[in-house]
Amino acid sequence: MPTIKVLNMAGAEVGAMELSEKVFGAEVNTAILHSAVRMYLSNQRQGTQSTLTRTEVSGGGRKPWRQKGSGRARQGSTRAPQWTHGGVALGPKPRTYKVKMNKKIKRLAMFSALSAKVAASEMVVIDAINATEYKTSAMAKMLAAVNAGKKTLVVLPEVDAKVIASLRNIEGVKVAQYNTINVYDILNCNSLVCAKSAVEKIEEVYA
């Protein structure tokens, strides 16, 4: 069962916490992680790009010249793809990029992502993350004290308006609640900073 230090907001060690072997000590499956990241990025695509085909471009109703006798190549419309102002051949049309994964594989991907962060010593647990006022400098000082990386994901047990507002102006920092984290955000950060109660809730949900 993996054990991790618990720090306070000043960066001082105040205890230790045993993590769930199932959630934070699982074998890292890179194939499943790849599938989960691919699913996340694909599902972010709107798929609204669209080009006009020759049937949708305005004009071009009359045959530009007669079929034979002019010496020029036969043409049926000035809106064919080879013409200037013509339609686009085989261009993109609205479509869905949605990719699905079953629930069991999603859970395994989450276990692998969290376990990878613990194994790489990129996870930090803080006894409590709170703010008495809207102050970005206080949150920046906390992240510096716990040696957070350039890209940091801060996980809270619940919505805290003061903490979220104080963190969102810091470049490279993203804030999420324990029930909104995803594999991509976990892998995309250099440091995973979690409140102790958020870790307990993650274990409660997944273990």
C-alpha cells in the first residue's frame, strides 16, 4: 500500500497518508492510457467544419460554352472544382468525432493515471486548501512552497469560490473537483496537488 507525505499550505510536513493500493498503486497500462487520452481529445472536437460542394455554390447554372466545336475542353458548369470560385471536391463536412470507452476500461485508465503520478513522485497531498480572501499571491506562495511544477492540476473536495478565483490567474494552473478530474488533465500536468479530503473522496468513489 503506497504511502505519501501530507503537507500544509506552508510546505511543512504534518503527517503521512496511506493510499489505496487499487487506486494509487495499480500497474500502469500505457495502452489504456493512450486510448483514454485519444478519446478525450477526440471528444473535444466539435466537427462543425464545412465546405461548399459544387451543388451548394451560388451560380454556374448555364453551360459556359457548347459541347463541341470550340476547341476547348468540355465544361458543364463554372462551379466545378477546377474553376475559380467553384465548389470544393471531397472537402470536410459536419461529422462527429465521438469515441467511446466502456466503464471498466475508463476506471482502469484512471487508476493507471493516478498510480503513474504517485510512482513518479508528482503527486502532492495538502491537509487543507482554503482561502480567507480572494488573493492570488497566497495561492502562488502555496504552490511554490510545495514545489509544484510549471503545469499543475489542483484537486479540491468541493467548489470553493475563493480558492478557484485565486488560482485561475496563475499561468499553467488548472483547478478541478474530485468528481470532474479526467485522465488527460492528470497526465498533462507536472504536479498533481490534492487536498487530503479530495484524495479520500477519490478513494471512496473508485475503491
